[in-house]
Amino acid sequence: MRNRARKLKNPESRHLRPGLGRVRLADVAAAAGVSPVTVSRALRRPELLAESTRAVVRAAISRLGYFPDLIAGSLASRRTRQVAIVVPSLASPAFMTTVQGASDTLRAAGYQMVLGDNNLSGEDEVALIASLLGRRADGIILADIAQSKAARLLLARSGVPVVETWTLTSRPIDMNVGFDNRAAARAMTRHLIETGRRRIGMICGPLRQNERGRQRRLGFLDAIRAADLAADLFVELPFPSRLADCGAALAELVARAPDLDAVFCSGDTFAAGALLEAGRRGWAVPERIAIAGLGDVELADCLSPRLSTARVPGYRMGALAAEMVIERLQGRAVASRIVDVGFAILARESTVPPLAAVR
């Protein structure tokens, strides 16, 4: 029994044996041969310690597998130094640059990012936001605008900085960084019209709980009606959407209108699926059918032919949103509560002949 008792006093042995409890800060201090205050400083204010002391403490933390109790610390400071980012769907690569921009900016300021997916569902959105706020997120960044009244009420009453992104709104819950989705879709469709296309269809993601998609649908209709063209060719994809669904949507449009000569897709991933289907069926792009997207994800410039699209500064949106949250958390007012990051039309080979296409 005495031998067993001596073993339990060894913090490394204590950690490695199941059921013996979590490694404490005091265990790290004992293993490193320093005081608990020194360990705490190494974690919270490392610049106050000599590098040799920090190295000893880091080695003990790594050896023991110690992690600090952030909840206990947050109860005293009322801050967790965690900012949540909520995306509509993890299946869409379009939002990942925004997540990266926010994550890089938060990390540089000493904050950690927590990622959530609301699954394009109002109920999931409310449950997720309530969970994040219940875990004391210091701020919330949405890769969209809040869809449901219940979610908006939760966020408005939360007392934490909130930034809605990807969609401009004149009535943000708190702050907003986005672009005009309707104008971007209108400009992209107008580009197709300017290349001489007259039978133009649209492939769009699910419109329910998707303000971005609804605005892009309206932008498409704006351009089509302004040119006095038929606006009857539209396919709404299921959720979640696969590349095969996008290909099937293009095939459906051609079956309904054999003279179809262009398709605007509300996202680049949808356009990629349409391009692959056109290649499989031997429909030359852009000669037989021009295909355009929106977003300018990395894939767009790697396809053959390269995809014409509307470039959206996703990384900048995430970085700006994070900067706004940090400013507010540090007690400073933001320069502007609503920021329009704009978009740019990129005419590539999927809508114009290679010699005429520009990057």
C-alpha cells in the first residue's frame, strides 16, 4: 500500500493511469520544479518569464498532457477568449476561406475559433447559437445573416459582439460584412447575355433558410427580364447537393430546352458539376453551352475550361469580421458597423473563347 501511495504522488504516473483524475496545475508545477504561480504565468503571460523557465514548463505540460480549465478561468474573468463561427453548411467550400480569415486574425490576437454548422436549418441554427452562447463564446460570426426570428432574438440579447457576413443587410443584429449577392448574380448573368446567349437557365442551391440563394435568384431574374428573355429555366438543388445533382440539373435544363446555350450557377461547386456533366455528354463549353458560377473558389481556376465567376473576397470578410469582434471586446468602437467588400466579374474560358478570356 505504501508503494502504491508513493506512485500516486508521482504526477506522471497519476495522469497515465485511468480513473486517477485530471492532471492539475500543481502537478505541472511539481514536475517542472517551479511554483504554481510560475506555471500560471507561463500559460497566461509567458512574456514575463525567462525563456529557460518557459521551456521547462512547456516540457512538463507536454509530458503530463495537461490542459488548463478554461471554464474555471472564464467564471472569474467572464471571458473564454473563444469566438464562434457559424457556417450554413460544412459541405460548401465557399465558406472555408472566410473561416480561415477569421481564424488567422483571431489566433494572432490570442483568441481561439470554435466552428459550428447550422445545416441550413432554422431549428438547428437556434439550438447551435444557444449552445455556443451557453458555453460563453465571447463573440459570434455568422457566414450568413441570421435566418429565424428566434436566432436573431437570441443574438440581440446575448450581450456579445455579433457579425453577420456574406450577405449585406441594412438591419444587422449588430455588425455586418458582406457583398450584394443580387448585384453579383445580376452582373454574372448580364455577362452571359453580353456574350450573345439568349436561352439561359439557372442552377441554384436550396432556397429555404438561404437568403444568399434567394438574392442570387432575384439577380438572375433582374438581368433576364431586363434583356426581355424567357425566365422559365430554373432548377433548385436538394440539400446537401452533390456534384451528380448539379450534372443532373444541367441535363434536366437541356431536356426542357434543347436550345439552351448558357447556365448561371449560384455557386462555383454547382458550376463544376455542370462542367463535368457537359464534358461527359460531349457538349462543348463554351461553344455549345456557356457555364458561369459565383464565388471564385480555388477550384474555379483549376477546371478545364477555367470557370467564369464572380470573385468574392471570402478571406477578407472573415478577417474583417474577426477584427470587428476583437475591437468590440477590447472596448473600442468599430469604424463602420456595415462593410461592403464588393465583388468582381472574372470572364474565363467557360463563357468566352480562350483567346478572348481574361483572368
